[in-house]
Amino acid sequence: MRWSRHLPWAFWGPGLARAPQPANENIPWMIHWNWALKGGCPLGPPRAFTHHYGSSVGSVPPSGRHGPALRSISAAEAIQQHRRNLAEWFSRLPREERQFGPTFALDTVHVDPVVRESAPDELLRPPSELRSPSRPPPATRPPLALSQLFDPDACGCQVQTVVLYGTVGTGKSTLVRKMVLDWCYGRLPAFELLIPFSCEDLSSLGLAPASLCQLVARRYTALKEVLPLMAAAGSRLLFVLHGLERLNLDFRLAGTGLCSDPQEPAAPAAILVNLLRKYMLPEASILVTTRPSAVGRIPSKYVGRYGEICGFSDTNLQKLYFQLRLHQPDCGPGAGGADVPATAAQRDSLVEMLSRNLEGHHQITAACFLPSYCWLVCATLHFLHAPTPAGQTLTGIYTSFLRLNFSGEVLASGDPAQLSLMAYAARTMGKLAYEGVSSRQTRFSEEDVRGCLEAGVRTEEEFQLLHIFRGDALRFFLAPCVEPGHPGTFVFTVPAMQEYLAALYIVLGLRKTTLQRVGKDVAELAGRVGEDVSLVLGIVAKLLPLRILPVLFNLLKVVPRVFGRVVGKNREAVARAMVLEMFREEDYNNDDVLDQMGASILGMEGPRRHPDEAPEDEVFELFPMFMGGLLSAQNRAMLAQLGCPIKNLDALENAQAIKKKLGKLGRRALPPSELLDQLFFHYEFQNQRFSAEVLGSLRRLDLAGVRMTPLKCTVVAAVLGSGRHALDEVNLASCQLDPAGLRTLMPVLLRARKLGLQLNSLGPEACRDLREMLLHDQCQVTTLRLSNNPLTAAGVASLVEGLAGNTSLTHLSLLHTGLGDEGLELLAAQLQHNQRLQELNVAYNGAGDTAALAVAKAAWEHPSLQLLHLYFNELSSEGRQLLRDLGDAAEGRARVVVSLTEGTAVSRYWSVILSEVQRNLHNWDRARVRRHLQLLLRDLEDNRGATLNPWRKAQLLHVEGEVTALLERLGGPGS
């Protein structure tokens, strides 16, 4: 992440907040809460903050002959205003950070990456491309705290210039940002004045001459009056030069002349060279940050200390980072509408599971060696478990993550083409990622990595660019594999990054066959010369008998169209492979892609693998999701900022190819998890017209058994909520739905004719939402199944209000919903207000004779009700007999089912009753079910003995066998 050119200090790093580090015998640390500076903090008491060992608090001014030179009243006021301006710039959060909640601020707590002092001779060694984070750097160098950066060196010489270097993602921007904010809040007393410069900003000036005073005054207007005093400040003046790799510095006298006057105009690079030479403001302190490839641009004789930023090489730092990030209050109410304590408990659970995974030294530990990936893990968990902001997608998170790390980054500042670092990564790492996806491979040998990096490299300039990428960014994408049995292999830092880069490689059009590469050149050449040559030969042919020549050259016009068809076939092949990956059914891997992603981060048990299946076989279900997401307009705009533009025509043709294949394969019935994956693909694509055309034939939404988190509810509602066609059935049984999920899914539920909400632990609060659904003028629900939910009588009170005003509902199941006598009596009193209901199931609700008789009478008086289920309630023998007698007398009215028999015959609904028992055998109270089955069995035996009809006896005996089998499954006696 780099500063913006016009707002150079508003954005920093991928949100690497810094957190307290627990006591460690190797890493000293300090904690300060509610710091109150007694007259020393220019901006007043700052917010509570926590610092790791890298804190600058307590640092003493470096020894020197210069005293406080900037203590005049006007200078003090100018510096005070300068502090306020810097604090305002550096406290602003990019959009990617604001997702963590309105109270989140990066300067409240800090976790500093480990910084280790290095020697110039180490910089000359060949870079260790993929050193394992579990192994410390060469030699046993102690960590270097930020307060020690300008301490005297081993020889006792005062250090005036410090160079901090680190690969992409290690936290260079974060450290600089922390130092600036520390100085703004008075926590860096060693320096009276701090002036930060973005080298990206300075590089935009080119060779335009400007003096040092002009550079400072243009960026910090408040310091105009202080400029004449800079020379007197000595070592208490600190220049921060961030991102030195963006400038080409020439320390040769022939290239950059000497200049000691801060008022003399020169090129910005020349001014920095003279500052680093100590020829201009010789006693000023300078802090430089850069990537490893640019460290050698400053001769070592001008550097007092080198520091390598090693990221979170200590697992404790990773855990503390996650604790602070994940404990930030969410943007909205707790997940599922729960109160704050419930949300806090959920966050605690996430932190605990993540900490256990880190302690196990799994692959995620190697990934979180880079603080940037800690941010990505937190952002992903926040996306999966917190309320999702409108329009936020998983692809958008990954694209934003890369933009935070690579925005404005070029591979080499001296390269005339100014090739984007991200574009180079997409070409090389994307090729490796796609080859892995094609061959179902996640681990790569050193030869595999080298083959993709060096493919097509021929010239010296290309080898130089490759060397820079290896040293600066390769570790960002690849990490050593820590799984046992795979030494010397490498994996992508996080598994999803491989699928993202593979998708990016495809949508950018970087995958080309030999025929395509050659055919494109031939087609372009033929297209350019074909018309001209044909025109000339057409004129010549009128004079000479060579009429065959124009015919031949007219064929040149066909070449571009033939090539276009070849490209189209290639797009169709890619689209087909993507769709097949999306609909790939795994017998032992039925979790949806979102649950798989959460499990991989939190360290839950992974998907089971068939013993006969090859262990190398991998599933890449995120690959099609990322392909769809990268084609969305928002992500294409961000990729263009990274130097990876996707042409509108290419995006349209890819979308058409995907729609064609998706329409063919998407018509078949899918398992619930696969269906959710398809909906998630459309959610990532963010194109309602595309989704409406592809999903227009969807009539049955079966997500039974899928854990419907707030995110999944948002996905379903966003994709299907805007549709207009009715859904024949929406099955959300056993989905762990809550009232918040119902409210999110309401646009979809209103269009369902059959709605199944069984086994979701819905209570009275959910009934209020269901009441609003039933009263909605667009409600099309005819069948509503609410069985096995703790609705209670309080919930039914809301439901009957909805029933009274509803005109579509005909079948309602309240089986095993805890209504009791009160609930059934309430139903009996209000049932007459609904005129459309045809079937009502209130079985297994613990109701007694009085309540059952009341609801039965209401059913017989109802004009449209045809069937009432009352079995498995607490009815006495007399009560059951009374209901039978009254039912016989109410001929032609609603039929009341209380048992497996009707008189001495088997009830026509016996199979319905037993199937309900069998389906809910594992959810109901086994002792209570056993008791009811024994009563039914006794009733069957009595009726079998009372009838002389052999056919009825045979039927009763058959049903007795079914009941006996159920009792044996329950472990009860057969009779």
C-alpha cells in the first residue's frame, strides 16, 4: 500500500493494526493505558493505546550539542498545527478498514512487526526466496525496538540514517504510520519536528526543480515559518522517506552534484541524495523504508543502521493481532439480531478457534507470518460471520486486499514500461495457480515455480525484472509447505489466493495456446493488408486475366473471423471447465464453499476423503466464484487501478460463454450445498440481469440442512429477491434460521408457494415476522410447515393474527411446536377468522382432552377445513373415543385424525402418522414417543380383536408390524 498522489498520507498498509504483545523472555514490551500527557501532548490526551515492544514511548533525545531550537512562540504554534494536520491525515481509514465498525481506529492499539538489525554483508548474499517463517533469519539477531533505531551503534557512533526494508506485506507502511502518529500525540519526544515524504509523490514531480524548503512548504503549509530554523534543529529533525524504491537515486558526483542549501532548487531525487549524503542538513535524522531490491541504491557508507522487517515471526503477535481485530464492535447488530453479549461470545469463539489453529503450527501460521495476510484472515472472517455491508463480496475483499498492498506499485522504477507489480504477478503467479487448478494440485516443487517464473524470459532486462520480483514479492504469494511428508514444496500463502490468481489469469486473457498466439498475429496482419491488396488486385484483374487472385485475397478477410471463432471456442472450454467445477459433486465433501472456507481458517476438521481417492485430488470450488466476481464492474475498476485492466468486450464475451454453459448444466436438480454455491456465484458476479436470465427457470429452492448464516441469507436474498416468478417450493428445514434471517429472506419467502421452515428453533419472535409475511399483499404461500420449532402459545398469538388477514394459506403444520392447551384453545377461538385453510396439523403438542375437543369443534364449524391432525397429544381413552363419536356425527365436515384406526378399520392416514414419527425419530423425546406408540399399538390390537373382517385384520396386523419396528428402533418392547 502506498500513499495517494494527491492525498499522500491518507492511506496506509492493509490495515495492520498493532496490538499488545504478551510478556516474552526474548521480546520486551510495554503497555500504556489511558496515557495522559501532562502538558506534553500537543493534541491533548489521546485515546487509550497499547504498544508492543516497538513503542517509541520513553525514547530519549539523542545526545548532541543541539538544544531545543524550535521553541519560539510562532514556531511552536506552527509545529502544533503541523501535528494536527498529520494526525488528521494518518487517522483517516480507507473503505476497506471501515468494514470493521465505526469505532475501529488503527491508532488505538498497535502490534508492531518484528524488526531485526542486519549488516551490509547480509544484503550482498543471494536472497532467500522462500525461507520458512518458522526459522529465524541468519544469526541470532535480537529484535530491534523502534525506540532503539537511532541509538548509537556497536562502535558508539551516533546513528543518523536508518534504512528499514521488507518484502511486500511485511508492514513497512504500518511502522512509518505508527511513528508519525506517535509523534503527533507526543509519544516521540526524541524529535521536535517530523517531516514525512512519500517517494511515490516525489517521483510524480519528475525532474521539475524545487528546493527542499519548497517541497516542505507545498505539502505542509503550517511549516513555512519553521523552515529557516531546520538547520538549527540538528538531530531533533526527522525526515521519513517512505517507499524509496519509487525513486532512482544517483550518488555519483557526475550524476548528482553537491548541494547544501535547502533553498536551492533541484530535482527531488537530487535533494534526497544530498540529504542522504549528509551534505544538506548534515545532522538531521533520516528514516528510509524500501523494498529489498532498492536497498543497494543507497551506498552503505551513508547508512548508520539497516533493519529488516520480519513480519509476525512470533505466533503470539499473530494471536494478539486477531484478538484486537476480531473484538472490534461490528458495524451493525450482532449476527442474527442477537444482543451485544451474544455477539461478543461469538467473537470470543472465533478467536479461540483461530488461536488453537495457530498453536498447531498449521499452514495458516506460515501465511500469517505476513501481517497483510492477518488482515485478510480477519476481513474474511468478518465477511463470513458479521453483518455484510451491501455489495460486499469475497472477490471484492481479495481485490481490495491486493489494492491495499500493490496500488501504485511498479516492478522497477527504472523500467521504461513502468510495468505494474500486480500485472507481473498475475502473469507469473497466475500461470502457476492456473496450472495447479487444471492439474488439481496445490503443492508445487521448486522446478514448477521456476518454470512459471522463467517462462518467456529471454533478455537481460527481463531477467532483471524477474530478480526484483523474486526478492520483493515472491514471498507474498508463496510459502513453504509445512504439512508433513512434503518437504521442499511450496503452496500459495492462503489456498483461496491460488484460485483467485487462477481466475485472474483467465479473465485477463493471459492463457493463450500456441495456435492463439500465432493466429492472433497472422489475423491482425491479414486484416490490415487484406483489403488493400484485394482492392489493388481487383483493379489489375480488370486489365489482366487474373480473376482468381482477388478470390484468393478475399479469403484474407475470413482469417480474423476464423481466429475470433478459435478464441470463442477457447472461452467456451474455460467456461465449461468452470461450470463443471462449480457443479462437481463430492460424495464425501458436501459442505458449501462458504463453510469450507470458514473451516480452513478456523482449523475445523476438513472434508473427509474417500480411502480409494488419490490424495492429490483437490477441489477448487472458489475458482468459478472468483471468475464471476472478477467480471463484475466494481472489481474490474479496482483491477484497472492495479494495472490489470479487463476490456469490456472480453468481459462480455466471457460472461456470455459462462451463461451458455451455466444455462445447460444449471437446469438439473442440485444438492442443497451445490445450489447455494451456484447462488453464491451469482452473488459474486453482481449482475442482476445475468442472474435473472440464468435462474429464470428455477422453481424449487431446496437448501435443507445448509447452515444459513447471515451472509448466506444475504446471498440468497440478493440473488433471488428481485425475481418476479413464483417459486413452487422453498425448503429451509434444519437451516439454523433465526428471526434476522427470516427478515433478510422475506422477499424470497413471499414468492414461495410451499414454505418449509421445520427444525429451525424459531420462537415467538419469529412468529411476529411470519405474521407480517402472511399479511403482506404479495404473499403467495399456500403451504407453511413450522413443525419442530418452539413457537409456544405466545408465538401462536401472533400467527393467528396473520391467519386472520391471509387469503393464500391452505395448509399449516404446527406439529410439535409446544403449543399446549393454551395454544390450541387460542387457535380454536381464532380459527373462524380464516376462510381458506384446508389442513391444520397440531399433533404432538401436549394438549389435553378439553383443548383438543375445542379445536376439533372449531374445525368442524370451519367452512373450508378438511383435515385436522391431533395424534400424539395427551388424550385419554375417553377423550379419543369422544372425538371419534363426534367425528362420526359430523359427517361431511373436517376429518379429525387422532389415531391409526377409525373404528375397527385402519385409518387412511396411518402412513402419514408413522412417516412423521420416523422422520423425527432423532429430534423428539424418545420416551414420550415410545409411550404414544405403545398406546397406538394397544389400540391396533384391540381393534384387530374386535373385528371379524379378515381384510381389516390383515391391514391392522400390517400396521402393527410397522409400529413394532419403530418401537424396536427406539429400544422399547414390542408390545
